[in-house]
Amino acid sequence: MSLIKNVSTIGGLTAVSRVFGFARDILLARVLGAGGIADAWQLAFQLPNLFRRLFAEGAFASAFVPLFNRHMTESDRSARQFAAEVLAILLPILVVFGGLFMLFMPWILYAFANEELRGDARVYDLGVTMARIAFPYLLFMSLASLLAAVLNSLARFAAAAAAPIILNLFLVLALIYGMILPAGEESKAATGLALAISVSASGLAQLLWLGWWMHRGGFRIPLVRPRLTARVKEMGILIVPAVFGAGVYQISRLVDLAFMRGLPDGSLTHMAMADRWNQLPLGIIGIALGTAILPSLSRMVSRGEGDQAQRLQSNAVELSMLLTVPAAVALYFIATPLVRTFMQGGEFTAQDAAITGNVLSALVLGLPAYVLVKVLTPNFFARRDTRTPVITAAISLVVTIALNLLLVPRLGVVALALSGSVGAWLNSALLYTLLHRRGFYHLTGLVIGRLARIALAAAMMGVALWWFTDATAPAAGAGTTQRLFALMLLMLVGGVAFVVTGAALRIVDRPTISRLMQRDA
């Protein structure tokens, strides 16, 4: 299957999940608002979710997939045995880790809670309870990630890409339950508990979903007793640095949580809501591309097909920038109108919408860089090199923390987003530089020319959006219908500007489409 078809499969199903995610966050904003119980819920949900993204989606897949593919080239039996050995070690580790976290949750939550949350005993205790109820989600989703990695290695991308839809469906149902409750703090608390239960239940449902698809695909993982075999030790050596290298985005989110302790009430919700919009293109494009190219790159590298790996990497870089650069420019200019249109109302005030919009504008400055990191790191992982991304991620994280220390006292929560964007660009630049120096990958003149034309078309779209933003400004204080009309006008202007400029610059032509549709080995 071609790169563009693989990405379309993963990205399309991810987009469906993100649509349900938007519905979830729109309801969440209107039911819980920002601050208080809303911040307690965000913290309770983000703890297992961040560890899930860090360990399960990032480090685990990066270490497991290349080794699994290597065993698949030997025999199906070897691959099954390897997966069984990993599962046997993974399960007790997850049980112990989750149990300790739940036991020490009051102190863990205290480490990240801001002053307002720590000072309200009732809300703080509710946050601890919600976090404990939601934390088994990490166990279920880590096991689900093992099954998803097997399915992706077998080129069965759809089942794993569709699984997150289940999470958002469960959460939407919990929020609908919250909407029918009478207004008041007790109803908010009941809604928070329903959300926490839904998170863990959705994790179990996703695990069962992926298990069913793996069974249907004819792949079964036998149950064996835990043993530190040579193959498990090899993966352990790879996964420790991969935790940092593949999960820099999630680690930066943990850093953000630490800095939010000193920020005003509501900051946690503002960041979470803004990150939801940023995660749309990041998930659809970045994660989809990284997931799609890693198995193919692993096979090409193992067979010594350097030219094929160069072509696949170039296609991934070009496709990622074609999709993310205009998305980042558009989101930068329409961030506040977007948030006002879809989230303002109920418990979520106009001031909440304005702050969230500013945070989103700062976040999307780094969107292309975050996606480039997702696209470039598989080139290292395919060579079983998880150490190099650790070094680049460490450098970028140090710079991000330094910028946070400098800017957070001046800019508040917006500084966290801005610092993260700068760190992401530094990380992507370092990754490419090292790939180029080692002879693993280099940008050709043709690819550089295409990227320059993409940037120019996006810049022209940005000029058009900037020009029309003032014309639609009066709609900010109007009703939802007027805000929606103004937003649609802005999106139309931006879309037309990019399409016309892109056509004139021949960003996408027939040879480009044919190249992206070419079947990968």
C-alpha cells in the first residue's frame, strides 16, 4: 500500500476520533467551564493520558515495531514468541506501576495542582478520587498498544486508528449525563466522577476491540510466564531512551503541568482546550505519518535499500509540510474566533475563550516542527537507534524549560505554548542535521523547492486572513450564529487564497501525486 493510502486510512479514522473529541470538549467547556472542578478533572485525566502517550504510543511502539518486524522476517512463530515474552513482562510492570500511582495519588496530584486547587479541600479530594478511578486506563491502553503495534506491523492500520473513537464516545455519553443534571457544584462533581469511570471503561473496551481484530487477522499471542529473555532485554535497552526521544511532546506537557502550579485558576483548562485543536493536525498528520512509515523504513533498512528509504522519507517530509504548514498558519489567525464559536457559552466565558485562543496561536507556531519530529524519528528507530533522539530531545527540553523560566512570569500560560514551539523547532532541526551528517537522509534540491513553494502559498493565505480578521472582529461580541458565519467567511477566504496561490505555484501536480501514491515495500 502507498504512503498516501496508509496515511489516509490512519488519518481519516483519527479525524473521526478528533471530531468526537471536539464534541467532547465543547460539552466539557459548557458543562464544567474553566477552573475548580474543571481543572481538577483535566489534571485527573491528563496524568494517565500523558503516561499512555509517553510509554504506550511513543516509546513502546518505537522500540517494539522494528524488533517485531525483524522477527517477522524470520517466521511468524518467532514474532508470536517475541510478542508473548514482551506481554508477559509488560503486564506485571503495569500492575505494579499503576498500583503505586493510585496509592500515592494524593501526593502526586499535589505536586501538579495550583494554589486554588490545593486550597479547596473538597475539590482536591474529588480530583484525587477521579484520578484513581481513571488511572487503570493506562494499564488497558498500554496492553492495547501492544496489540496495535502488532496490527500496524501487519499493515492492518484501520483497527488501531479507530480505537480512540471509543474513548470519545464514552466521554460524550458521560457529558450528556452531566447536561441533564440540575445546575450546581454537586452536579459538576457527579459529572467528573462519570467522566473518570468512562475513561477506564473505554480503555478496557479498546483493548477488547483490538484483541478481536488481531484474532480475526489470524495472529495470536500465547500466554507465557514472565522471563527476562535476551529479546526482552534487547527491547528494554531500546525502550528506556525511547521514552524520552519519542515522547518529547508528552514530557513537555508534564513540564507544563509543573509550571502551572503558579498560574491562575483555569490555566490548566485553557491549555487543555487549546491543545485539543493543536492535536487535530498533529494526530491526523504527524502520528499517522510516523505510524505508517516506521514498518516500511524498518524493512528497507534491514534489506539495505537506502534509495528506497530516502524516497519514503522525502515523501513523508513533503506530505507532512504540505498539510501542516497551511494548517498552522490558518489556526494562528483564526484561533480566537474558532474557540469563541465552538466553546464559548455556559460555564465557559468570553475571557476563557480569548485566553484559550491566544494559547492556541502560540501552540501552532510549533505544529510543523512537532510533526517533523514524528516524521524524522522513525529513521533512527528503524536502525534501532533510540539514543540519538534522546540527545536532541534533551537539548530542546532544556531550552524549553529555560524559556519557561524567563517568559512564564511575563506571559502566563501563553508562554508555556510559545516555549514548547521553540523547543520543537530546535528538536526537528537537530534530528535532520544528524540524519544528514550520518548519510541516512538529506533534502534534495527538488524537495527544498517544493517546501519553499508550500511556505510561500501559506504566507499568502496568512496575509489574506490577517487582512480580513479586522472585518470580522465585530462578530466577536455577537451571538453564536454570527460568530459561526464570520468564522466560515475567514476559512473561505483563507482556503481560496491557498488554493489559488498553490495552483499558481504548482504545489501539487500529477507527478507529485503519482510519487506519493507509489507503493511502498
